[in-house]
Amino acid sequence: MLKTIISILGILLFFYLVFLGYVYLFQHRLVYVPFSELAGDPAQKGLDYQEIFLESSYGNKIHAWYIPAREERGVVLFCHGNAGNISHRLQTIEMLNSLNMSVFIFDYQGYGKSSGRPGEKETYQDALAAWQYLVNSRRIPPEKIFVFGRSLGGAIAADVAVGRNPAGVILESTFTSVIELATELFTYMPVRLLVRFEYDTISKLDQITSPVLIIHSSDDEIIPYAHGRKLYQSASEPRYFAEIRGGHNTGFMQSQDKYLKELDNFFSKYSL
């Protein structure tokens, strides 16, 4: 009987170790879910836009759109989440445009028409290339640029904002760090030994001197609401928190009236 129990435990341990090995080797696929085919463009929303290709790390090309507002009061540099590509953010672009904000949205390496392969360092470099394009090529003053990140994009937005003094920083549905989130979600796994990504958003916040707006849904089923509150508490003043309702990927639509009001107030307060 004892030998049987030991054998069963040995088999279970073997499969557990195989599972851990799979997670370690292929976690890249869990973090990044790029779509190569574009589902549309801003013209479908009746918006004028410019298609742009930037050079990022290792000579890779970054695909981006610049959507000008008719009565521009600022520019939003938008960092999207881990799945899809820029064409899946048309509703967000339309909302921001309705607030008289021009939008510059780009795809990370390996997403949409962007070449290369995504990685943590690469996404930071892609966002930096987008920032430099706005400041150096379009001659837009940093104090007119709002850096906006949603979900994974919030960690990327926080990184690019450090030391660059944008007009404001907006983090929507963002986690404190990949390690903290994974530890909460996978309590049965030695997360700190396995995780090869950091995306340590919270460590960047006290280095950001610009005004910060944190937006998070209390119904978020992927990134717990507590992460948004921790980010807010870690941010320096002036800081703001907007609670919305709805799912992780749908909250901004389900709470559209309040969502737009909070954004409009933030843009109005800190636009030149």
C-alpha cells in the first residue's frame, strides 16, 4: 500500500514539474497575444489619420497611427494591452478624439504590422520610440503629451513617463507588477522562481512627477481592484482615482459617461 502511495505521489510530482517547466518555457505566450491582421482603421470611425512607421530596437519597424483632433488641446500617447493590435482600439481612439485629444497609438514589436518579437525590454523601447517621435519629429512639447496605458500598457506607460515630465499619466486597469499578480492568481506555484517578466509598475510611480490618474473597475475579473488602489497610494501628488464598473476589457464602455467625464476633467486641468 505504501509503495502504491509513493508511486502515485511520484507520478503527480513528475507531472507537476513538467507543468512548471512548460510555464517557465512558454510564459511568453501567456503574456503576449499579438494579432497580425488589422481589423480596421480610424477611417471606419470617420476619423482622419496618418500611418507611420518608426524604428525601434534592433532595427525593427513599429507601426503607428496619428489621429489629429480638430480642436486639439493635447496629445495622448496610448499604450495598449497585451492582446490584439491597434485596430482593436478604435472605440478608445474615437472616445479620446471626442474630447479634442489627438491620439498617437502604436503596436509593440510582433503586433499588427510591427516587425520583431515582443519582450519586456522591447515594449519599453517601443514606447520610448513613440515618445521620441512625438517630441523630436513632430516637435510636440512634453507638457502637451498625456501618456495613457491600459492593462499591460499601463506598466509600459509608467516606464516611459519616468524622467520625461509629460502633462499627465493615466493608468487604466493596470497591475502593480507581474510577480504580485501571478502570486495572487497561481498560489500553488513557486511564482518568484518561474516568472521571467517583471513589469513592475508600482516601483515607477514614485519617480513620476507628473499628475497621475488611476482608473480601475471594482468588477475587474482579471486585474483585482486592489491593484489600482495600491498604484494610487504609491503615486505622488497630484494624483486622482476614478472607480468605474464593468469587466477588465469592457469597463470603459460600460461606464462610458463617467469614464469620459473623469478623462475630460483630467485633460482640462492639465492641458496647456
